[in-house]
Amino acid sequence: MEKKFKRTTVTSALPYANGPVHIGHLAGVYIPADIYVRYLRLKKEDVLFIGGSDEHGVPITLRAKKEGVNPQEIVDHYHKLIKDSFKEFGISFDVYGRTTSKTHQELASGFFRKLYDKGVFVEKTSEQYYDEEAHQFLADRYITGECPYCHSQGAYGDQCEKCGSSLSPEELINPKSAISGSKPVKRTTTHWYLPLDKYEPWLSKWILEEHKEWRPNVYGQCKSWIDMGLKPRAVSRDLDWGIPVPVEGAEGKVLYVWFDAPLGYISNTKELLPDSWEKWWKDPETRLIHFIGKDNIVFHCIVFPTMLKAEGSYILPDNVPANEFLNLEGNKISTSRNWAVWLNEYLVDFPGKQDVLRYVLTANAPETKDNDFTWKDFQARNNNELVAIYGNFVNRAVVLTQKYFDLKVPELGELTELDKQAFEDFKDIKTKVENLLDVFKFRDAQKEAMNLARIGNKYLTDTEPWKVAKTDMNRVGTILNISLQLAANLAIVFEPFLPFSSAKLRKMLNMESFDWTELGRRNLLETGHLLNTPELLFEKIEDEAVEAQVQKLLNEKKKNEETNYRANQIKETVTYEDFTKMDIRVGKILECQKVPKTDKLLQFKIDDGLEKRTIVSGIAKYYKPEELIGKQVCFVANLAPRKLKGIVSEGMILSAENNDGNLAVIMPEREVKPGSEVK
């Protein structure tokens, strides 16, 4: 039997305060969260919507270093920019806080100290990269080098932004410090770790047995992590920006941002409700829902719940409706390449059209798989759906009422079969939308709301009151009464999705108050009720506006290609002796298969003329294994072996990289004997 809760705490992922937010953030996290919260409020449920900026961590220090300012200046600037953007788009937080607040520092420190005093953490000494010129240990993002998979330069120690592979600093080829450019050395350092492995049996039962209702993408990712076996995860870092580790002898160490950030949900609640925050986080009758993107699933489903479980007094998340990623014009959104639609820029280019973007992003929501945003689709959905269906119906209904009945709701007369069918078609709208919103299917719920507009549009087209007016004004009154009742229902049902348009429509219909429980009623507007002057709900978006946005992206793409071209210019001159140290040979591919649980890697068995050797290469995006079996390729034969995803790779297959990032394997023009040397 489903548990009933007294209240709901809703959180949305804390964006890094090192840059503005883009449509990927909006589609993946904040619009779904806002729709759900608005829906609960309409049902008069007790709900709290918590947001805020994540103001610690390496990305912020990197931005500060790049701009030559201190990290506090960076977070102050972007916290305000992000907060203002969310407000402009109607993201209705009860509080939007920050992790540099005194309240957060005290709560996060106290939380760590409680777990420390309980003996939860494991203390470990290990070797980590250290910059001898900058005199500091290097976080993963402070280490760059060549990606072992796609071999692009400038990959970070935690991820290659070119091919998307997750990395560790040890996997980088020729790592260097992002601070000084020098080659880092290994030094010992001590940190505290959260022993996820000890909580694995509990996590397995709690998630895999007790939360099978979670979205397949969330459940599946959790199962994959648990099946692979969980490992202790560091909760501290050697950095000078963050919350100091509250332990004697821990000078120069701060709480790792993934440990610090989710506690911001709690501290922001405490900032808002200093006397009653605990009921939202500790009362078993409170339901906790996290809205996040798929890159945060492991933190919100495994790490943060383990922290809360270890502390002992907090409730655990009841659901984590994470979305997949939204791509832009067929390519992954990239902040570093400026391949994004920034919310603050959208507001300048499309003033007053927040609801258009909300509608399109919900219609394209990446709920169970990655989805794509294109400007042509944006234009089509606005012009063909919001304008031609929803806006057209409302405008016709109100304008005809103005023309024939002086903006007063006419009387409902005898019903025809068409009238009865219209009422029948929308009477279940409340149940249909609620059933979908209750299980976080926002895309389908919005589709049901738009179906109501389709019903209204079709009804007006079928009944043709402008023609009937020539012979039977009573009949016209009935048609417009029904149309206006449909419009009033639209003002209610679209409130969670398109709050600005719903407010505009309610003003037109002179609906001073409305109630979600009335959704589906046939008499929301009484006979004689006076409407206000009609105005267009939505405006057509012309080709020029969309073409300008596409051109802006194309300009960025060209700029990136030029940057890549410059980066790929001829490298420093090497001596002939240096070149002869490389042993490049031709090998025949005997076997080829995808490396499990990776998207980029292929594992090869190659005949090198003497023996069979294994090589791992990050070209799975460009070749299918069966395409390569039997082919001859050029490879570096004397490259030091490297372990990639647990497989020892004994060489490197050579590929040519195009300006667009596509890779083509280097093959001899005609077949030669395996082991032949490339000179």
C-alpha cells in the first residue's frame, strides 16, 4: 500500500556558480521540478521547493584564475545571474540559497564532524599529483593531458570533454598542471573516505528491492554501480577554496564539493525556516524528491543517501526523477565551446517568450533518453501548436464573444451531439493529467493539456459560430459558452506548465481566482460574466529570428574549428633520432569487440607479425567491430603498456582526426606482411 505523506520537500540540483545556466539545465532539472511543485501547490499540498548555487569546487577556482579574480567575486556574480534567470523563467523556488553562506558552512562542518566522531569515515594516505611550482596538490580538474581514448589534447583528470570519457589523472598521457604547466609529481597526502562498500548491502535492498518504481534510467544506473561493487569515496580535498575540514591537523584541506553541495539543500532550508526546517528533513511523514540530471544520479541515489543513513536522523529520498541529456542541434551542449542557448541571452533575444521555451523544452523533455533541441522545432512548435491551436482557439472564442455578446458570457442553450461530445472529451482532463504528473511524466501531461486546446479548436471549427450567427444567435451563445468554459479549463490545466500564459489568459477571462479541483467542470464561468479585452496569447516566430540563432551557433562552430585547427598545427621540431625511437608497424586485426560498460572503447586482438597483442582504442563511435576485423592498421608497437578499464593495452592504433573530431584509422594502401615497419 502506497504511503501517504503530510508534506513534500522538493530539491533541484545546485548549478555551479561559475557561469550562466543554459537550456540543458532548464530541460533536465528546473522545468520538471517547477511543474511538479506548482502542481502540488495547486492541489493545496504542503510543499517546499529548495534551490541554490553550488559555490565551491574546482570549476569555480578555474574560472577565477582565468579571469584573474578571487573565487568569491566569481560566485557572487554568477549566483545573482543564475538566480535572476530562474526567476525570469518562473522557476518558483521557496528559497534559492548558496553554499558560501554562514548557515551552510556551520551545517556542513557539523555534519562532517558528527560522522567523523561516529567513526564512519576511513582515513587513508595515498599518493596524489602535486605541483612543485605552485606548491599545492592538484585536484583532478587541475591536471590536463592527452586523452587515452580519443588522444585529444587538453583532457581533464576527471573527464575528456572531447569524447566524454570519464578519466582518472593516472590515465592521462603526459599529464601536466593546469596551474603552472609543469609536470606534476606524486606526493603522499591523507584524506577521509566515505566507505560506500560497507553500505552496499543496505543500498542494494533499499534501491533494487524497495524502489523498483524509479525511472528505468535511474534504477539501471544504480544497479550498474552496485553490481560493479562500490568503493570508498574521498570526502576531503587539498584545496584553499571550500569549507575547511573540521578536524585538528587538517589544515589546507576542505570538504570535497560532492559532500558539501547536497548538504546545501538542508542548509538552504534552514536559512529559510530556522525554527522549523527539521520537519522538512527529519519527519518520516515528509516525502523527499530530488530533481537532477543523469550525471548526478550516483550522488543523489547512492552517495547522499549513504551520508544521510550514516548520520541517522534524516529521511531518505522517495524518488529521484532524473532526466537524460538535452543536445543542441545534434551536438552535445558544451559550455567550454559555447555550444549552448544561455537563458540570460534568450531573454534578450525573445523577450516575453519564457513560456514558449518552457513548452518546447517540456515537449522535448529527455525523460528516458537523450533528446535534441533545434531552433526549427522551437519555431514549429510555437507557430503550429501554441499559436495555431491553443492561441487561435482562445482568441477566436473571446473575440467572437466580444463581437456578438459585448464580452459577456452568453447563456447555455439546448445541447447538440457536437456539444455533448465536446463536454465528454474534456471531462476526464483532471484525472488524466494528475495520473501522469504523479509519476513524473511531464511531457505526456503537457500533451494532455494541449489536447484540451485541440478539442476546443476542433469544436469551434466544426460548429462555425460565425456562420450560425446569420440565422440563430441562441445557438451561437451556446457554442461560445462551451468554448469559453474550455478556455477557462485551459487557464487552469496549463498553470503548472505555462504560468505566464495562464496568468494572461485568466486576466482575459477575468478569472480572479481559480481552483485545481474545478478542472474539468462545465460551468467555470457563469452566464453574464464579463470578460476583459482580448489579446494574443502567443505570437508567431518568424524565420529571421530563428535563422539568427542558427547563425550564432554556426559562428561558434566555425570559431571552434579554427581553434582546433590552430591547436593541431605542426608541433615542435623533433630530431631524426627522436622519431626513430617510435616503432610504427602494420598489424592485422584478428578480433574486435566493444569494451563492456563503455561507449568509446574497442578491444582489438592484432597479429603483429611475431605474436598476438591486445590494443584498446577509443574509436567505437566511428567504427563497428565487424567493419574492422580482417583489416590492416598502423600502430605504435613500442608504446609502454597502459591499463584502460582493466585491460592492458599494448600499443596505439593510429588515426587521423578531422576538424569536426571524426577519426579515420590509418591503413596501408595495399596489403603487406603483418609486422611490416612504417618508415
